Amino acid sequence: MKIGLFFGSFNPVHVGHMIIANHMAEYTELDQIWMVVSPQNPLKLKASLAKDHDRLHLVQIAIGNNLKLKASNVEFNLPIPSYTIDTLVHLKEKHPEKTFSLIMGGDNISSIENWKNYKILLAEYDIYVYQRPGYDIGKYSSYPRIKVLNAPMLDISATFIRNARKNKKSIQYLVPDVVFHYLENSNMYR
């Protein structure tokens, strides 16, 4: 089984994330997409993150009953900050029958040289890259294990959504309906 790992803070998960995950599930040879909720990206500050299990819950309810998508908390029990290579080693040991690939935006591939053991990632894993406006994939577009896709894109960010919540603005249509209704009845991001 081929698993695509879509890592993110998902702080909160929004329709842009869901569009990418669904696109990867439907238009690639990947059998399932795991949306891996990261406790802490080493390149981001933890201060603005909602609680890990709250973010995981939002991803779970956003996915609903879509069997091609799965919310994953695999990094919750690994050392923090989370390094992609360490998570991949852990998953290969735990699931030797599965093949794992990475899913990332053009912004991430353009900065992959800042990642721990990035040469191993480039050499040993298929990487599905969705293009992002303003980011040049450049030299990485010719790497044999990199697959560049033109997934539908929305210019939307979790930061915008968090700020809207703080300012008591509606985030309806920016997040999946079920996430919108959940957040409307909670104090998350207020």
C-alpha cells in the first residue's frame, strides 16, 4: 500500500488543506493520504499552536468518512521538535509492508536544504510537490523522485483564519463546514 504523508500544523485545518489531500488521493497512484498533525515544526514557533489533540480532532472531523484520507498522530509520541526523517524511519519500522511518500508545497521543497537529512529524503522517498504561487521549485523539478503536480490552489492560510477568529470575523467557507460549526461552539483561536 502506498501512503502519502501530508505533514502540517493544521492550525486549524482549512479547505485548502482538504483540497490538496483529496487531489493527491484522487489524481496520484497513492492509495491513502495520512494527514500528519505535527506537534511542532522545527521551523515554526510553538506559541501560536492550539493543543495537539484539538488540532488532530479538527482534522478527523474534516476527513469524516473519506476512507482515502486518515488523520495521523504518529508524531505525538516522537521527540519534539518533529523531524520528517525521524518520522519516516519510525513509520518504516512500524509498517514495513507500506511504502511512504511525502507531500509538500513548492515553498517547502524550495527550502528543503534546511531540513534534517534532506539528502536522504531526496534520494530515498518519492516527493509529491504541489506548486505554490511565488515559489520556484527550480533545480528540484529534475530530481527523479520528485513529482510536480498542478493541484487546485486557494490563497488561504491558517494564520488568516486564526486572526479572523481573534477579530470575531466569520471563517465560514474557509474551513470545512463541520470544522466551522465545531469552532463556533468553542473558544479555540479566540
